[in-house]
Amino acid sequence: MTSLPLFETAGCCPPGAPALGAEEAQQKALVFKALADPNRLRLLSIVKAAEGGEACVCDLTEPLDLGQPTVSHHLKILVDAGLLHREKRGTWAYYSVVPGALERTAELVGSL
């Protein structure tokens, strides 16, 4: 008598479609990675709380006590994750929270 693997005999775990597709998982991972750094969380918080809802990159280095290249790197990650919007004005870049981004981020956690 030949024995079948347990999953075939029990029939309890039929293969199915993944709950989260590869592309969707990649996009969600970008957001989670962006939020996984304390400096990026602080930047997001500072921009969100800024008067007029936007902050110049020139105003973001001092509160974090980081150099401008490091702050710019963190801001780029937040922009790439779809959390911040960047607008260039002359020699300065201004950042604002993408409308609905924080709400969508909160939904990400609830959808897992």
C-alpha cells in the first residue's frame, strides 16, 4: 500500500491564491520600511505639523540634528513610499504630506 502525503489525504489545506499579491506586498513593504526609521517618523511628524502643511528642507535639518544630505535621503525615501510630496521652488524643496497617505497607511495595518 502506498501512502499519500498528509495534506493530500486530509484535504484540509487545498492550495489557494495568496491573500496578498507580490506587487501589493512590495508597495506595502516600501511604506513599512519608510516608517521603520525614527528619523523618518520625526520628519513625517514635523512636516504634518508645519504651518501651512508644508516644510522647507532648510527647516528640517536642525530639529533632527542631522546634515542636509542625510535629511534629503530620508525625505526621498518618504517621497518614494508615497507619504510625502516634494515641490521644488528655486533652490529649495518643500515637502507636504500626500493627501490621504496617513489614512491609507493606517488601513495597511488593519488589512493584514
